[in-house]
Amino acid sequence: MSSARRPATSRPTSRDVARDAGVSQATVSLVLGGKWRGRVSETTAGRVRDSVRELGYRPNLAARSLRLGDTRTALLVVPALTNEFFARVYTGAAAVAAEHDFGVVLYPSPDGTGPARDPFASSRTALDGVIASSMAADALGALRDAGLPLVMLDSDPGDAGAAAWVNLDIADGMRQVTEHLLGLGHRRFVHLASAVDTWTFTVRARAFHEALRAAPDATARTVTAALDVRAGTQAAEAVLAGPGPGPGPGPGPTAIVCDDDILAAGACKAVRRRGLRVPDDISVTGFDDLALATAVEPELTTVRLPAERVGRHGMEALLAVLDGRPAAQGDLPVRLVPRGSTAAARS
């Protein structure tokens, strides 16, 4: 690689990168556009990236857009900005996008999981594709009507209209939770379920009840709550004050299985307000492994979701679709993280 460098006051060009790496400008364009695989060797691509980094080269995206008719911009639609999971999804998507000179615009849907409005007068004029996390495909009609490629994350793979899906093995996560509690001797359950009607929460509920079939003597009661600590606390307090989870009068639950960590934090508050202890009297589990899971005491047993990997795979899938390649298939694995909020069922 040449040691010659342009003066600091002169902005490096793709021609400078090509000269420094000892390749053609066409090769530089292939590498920077993420279209080099099968055309350029890994060694050559690495040499181009090294030259880009050492020269401080930044492509002129505006000029590129005029030339190629694209904007190198993806829209990431999420139900809310208040949930840490979506922030981590964005971090993963943005990291991959940066490697391919793409930008990512984060757009929280004004109506949560409801129909997302077109954030621009015409999405087609401003974007190359859309990635949507934890929403139904039919909630994205305004964006899909713009004719943009759509990649769905943590969403129903049966929905029509998406070019690719990236999902977590949510069902396996709930199976791991249930088997963990059954192994600790728990048989009287409350399922504190999210009141949000989306695919991911439907899967959690179904997997929980299917896993309980392994213990014919197990009983469960389901209550729903909005996704915030206060609502989770109120819902759990109400169920703890009522009859047990089984038919007719009987002892109360020994475990509360929550659809996410926020509801689990509320459940822990409710247990304490009833003068009981977690996990001595009642075990509590969460889902997601947010920062909140280790901020409460005792720390939550929960399911870790690789949110950044979801974002990375989502952006990679969109790039594949834009490039005319098949997107990678298969659900991302999740794993149970046992902590202090679960213990053997009280006798």
C-alpha cells in the first residue's frame, strides 16, 4: 500500500482509494456498495477497506444518489422508543448499515403497534427500504404501498407482503422458562401477559400453555396488563388477592410467569405489597433481559433476546433483498438466564 497521502485540506476521492489499494475504481465501488462477494477476493476487499480507513475517505452520498437513483437510506419502524429492546435493535441495524454506506432513520410509530403512517410525503422518494420490528405487516400499509422492500423483525412469518423475516425463537424461550419452573416443583402458575395484541406475545402464551402439558397436575391463570410497571403491579395485586389459579378455592400461585421484564418488575412489587417474598414465597420470571432485570432485587430470572443481532440480521436481509440475493433464513436462538427471582416451590 502506498505511503503517499493527500494533503489534510484535500478531501480524498474514490480514485485516491483505488490508487492506494492498487485496484480499479470499479473494485472500490463494489466493495463500498457491499456487492464484492463472488467478484473480489476477501484479501482485496480488506485492502480497500484499509485504504478507506487510513485515508479517511467518505463517499459523497448525495452525488451517488443522483447517479444511481437511490438514497442509501433505510427506515426502521418500531412501536416505541421507551423500550430498550428497540434501541438495541437500532444499534445492530445501524452498525451493519454503516459498513455499507447506508443510513438508518428510526421511526417510532405514532400509534404503537397500530397502523404506521408514512413519515414522508412519499417514502419512495426518500428511502430504499423499510425494516419493521414487532409489528404486523398489515399495520404498514402506507409504507408498503410505496413499493419499498419490507423486512419484518420479531413478527408473524405468515403475514403477506414482506420480502424477508428475522425472528427469534420466542417459543423456545418460553419453553425454557416453563421447564425451569416445573423442574423447581412449581405447579400453580399465573401468566402475567401483555395486553398488546402482537405475534410475539401470542407465541409466548401458546408456548407457555403447551409446555405446561408436561405436568398434568399444573394449573395456570392468565391475566393481562399494559406494558408498564404500574399496570403490571396492579394486575398482579388483583390476582394475588383472589382465588388460586386452579378451579375453585385453593392456595395461591407459587410462580408468576411474565411476558417481559417490565411486567415482572411490577409483579415483584405486588408480591412485596402482599407481605410475601420473592422467591421464597413466589417465584417471578421475566422475558427480554433488559437492564431492568439486574436493577431489581432479587435480580430477575429471564430470557435473553439478542436484540442487536436481530437488528444486524434485519439490515443484512434488507441489503440482500436490494441486491437480488436470498436473505438468510432461520430463527435466532434465545436462552434462559436463571437469577435470584426463582427458587424451589414452597411446600
